[in-house]
Amino acid sequence: MAYYKRDIETELYLWKNESDRHPLLIRGARQVGKSSVIRNLGSQFKNFIEVNFEQEQDVKTVFAGNLNPQRICEQLSVIYDTPIVPGETLLFLDEIQSCLPAISSLRFFYEKYPELHVIAAGSLLEFALSELPSFGVGRISSLFLYPFSFGEFIEASGAGLLRKAIAEASPQNPLSEPVHRKALDLYKRFLILGGMPKIVSTYLEAHDLLKCQRVLDDLIYSYEDDFAKYKKRASTSVIREVFKSVVEQNGQKFVYSNTSPDLNRMQVKGALELLTMAGLIIPITHSSANGIPLGAEVNPKKRKFIVFDSGIFQRLLGLNLSEILLKDDFQSINKGNIAELNVGLELIKSASCYQRQSLYYWQREAKNSNAEVDYLIQIGLSILPIEVKSGTKGSMQSLYLFMDSKNSEKGMRVSQENFSFYDKIEVFPLYAVGNLYHHSR
């Protein structure tokens, strides 16, 4: 599988050159490209050692008992017949969730061998971290990786100039109409494909959407097979049923009773927590938004959930691909609220990779008048409301209501339209969600 550039590489190179450097943990769902970006970083070193704890069970004994990093490195150097030299060697501990002592050893690498570059990654890593009584606070750094963003996708497609043009555009400086149409066409394909590295690579090499759908099926089967690894916490059948319900309820306030009459609230809640820990679903939590931070006034009983990738989502939902590709009206192809889902994903991917990102929305439930704003983001000391419109028309009553009640200086509309603005509302195209953080300061 070909490797395509990822934005997180910039942060990895900064980490490589830091003088006061912590061991680094790359976190994210399975198969989002964690190992690939680390191997790519390894090409910048004279020596590279990759320890895979799932494939090489015997190597776990190196981390049994004494966690002195010099002793560990002496043994690993012999096992892999590669010198471990500070400044020249990158030590990569992969699938580290399979060896809890190796996770514990990371803090000692910082304390006793800080000059060595050590990086780790793993699938279902959050489960392993929850089993440790303490986890090297202040001694280990984390970076969070997600599937390809739309910007990464178009750059991988060889359209780097288009990405640059989108990044430099704004409501006051819109794109030309031909460029706007080109970006929308690519965005429609991205909705179908999603950002899983294997899918991006398959599409760019074969340009065969049907082949990509088969690869998506394989990815889905592998995720469902993983459900068996959660069995200490919940049964496979419960997790499968709840995951299916998240897909069906996408973009709506999640109703526990709509999952299955055979499951009680605690079972559903437990499965949602596990799927969230695995990175397969992302919660969007209601916030009163009376001040910052947004997380200070949340109501966890009011939550939506979205699947972590639009390609996986559309395949699970069984969307009509020809309808998405051939129709210009996003409103008619927005089955299952796929546009709202992808806006949420792009917001996460565009934010800092140094923190686990949370998503928020706002809703006012009144007897004769309900109002809802799809997303809220914090820019500096301001809270900005975002309303997603899959077409080019539609009222913005909820957005104006929020702005009036919270005294907001401006609001954001994300739609099929080109960059523009209406009074206090700035309009960003669906393909330019990443601009919201940069042009709203």
C-alpha cells in the first residue's frame, strides 16, 4: 500500500528535533495510519527498530520485571541486530496495548534515558490505559491521529494547489466558480470514500469506486471481529446492536430505547462507552454554551453519536453511490445526515492533534418551538455556532436565535455555497470546514 503524506508529520518532525523530548504515544482507532506515519518518520533516522507485541509474543519477556530502559535496549538491540544509539535510532513499540509493562516502561525512558527517541502506538489502546493505575502524567506525550481529512485527501490526489487555494479563501475572498465546482466534486467523492488510508490508497491507485466498497466491507468486518476483544466488558451481540443503532440514529439525539427492546439502558450505555473508547464513534454533547469552556455546562443525557469515518458510515447505511455522484443538490444526497457527520469529523481533524477533541451542539426544547445548532466551537474566548445546510438554501432561525440569546458576534453556516456572508453570518463551503478555525480568529 502506497504511503501518502499526513499533516501530523509536521508535529512528528518537531518532536524529533526537541531537546526536552518525552516518549510519544500515537493514539487513534485501528487502521487510521498510526504505524505508517511512524515508519515514515523512521526513515529520517540512521537506525529504526519496530517491536510488534502482537506478532512477536516472545519479546514481551524483555519487559518483564526490571524496566530499566538501558537493560531493555541492550536486549532489543541483540534481538533485532540493530544498534540503539541516542540521536541515531528510533525505537517504535507497536501494538503496545498487548504488553502493559511496555506502556509502564515509557515513563522510565523519559526519566532515565531521555536522549533516546521512543515512540509507541496501538489499537484499542484506550482499553489498556484504563487498566493502568497511573499513566506517566507529565512524562509521556500523546498525539491523536484520525483518518485522512479532506485537505489531506486532495493533496494526496495531486491537487495541492487546490488545497492551498481553499486554505487561502474566505467569506471576503471567495473562490472562483470553476474552482468551487471542482472542490465540490472532489468532496462528493470523499464523502463516499472516507479517509481510511487503505481506501485512499486503493482509490488513488485504481480509481475504482466498487473496489473501494469491497475494501470498506473488509474494514467493517475487521472492526466487527474486534468486538470479541471487548468481551470482558460487554457481549459481542450487544456491541454490534448498539453500533448499528448509532448508524441509524446518526445526526439525531440518541434514544436508548430505539436500540433494541432486549437491551436495558445500562447495557446500551456501556456499549456506547466501549465504542467511544475504541474510537469507532464520537459523541456530540449538548452544551448550554453560557460561557467557556464549552465542556463546563454539558448535559450528558443529551447526546448524538457519529461514526468516525464517512466511508464506513455510508457503507453501513447502504447509500446509493450513483445518486451521490450524479446529483448536484446535496440536499437530495444527504441521506442519513452524512454532510453533518462529515462536518463534525472535519472539525476534529482540523483542531490540535495534541488533545482529544470533543464535539458540542446546542438545543432549545420549548413547547411550540424547538431550535438546534449543529455544532459549537470555541475560538479564543468566543463561542461560535455552526449550522450545517446540505443545500444552498434554508432558513437560519436556530442560528439567529442562538446568537440573540447568547449575544454572539457572529455565526457560521456550512453549506454547498461558495464562501460568502450574510450580515453577521459567515458562509463556508462543506469542503472548507478546516478554515473555520483559521479565519475566525
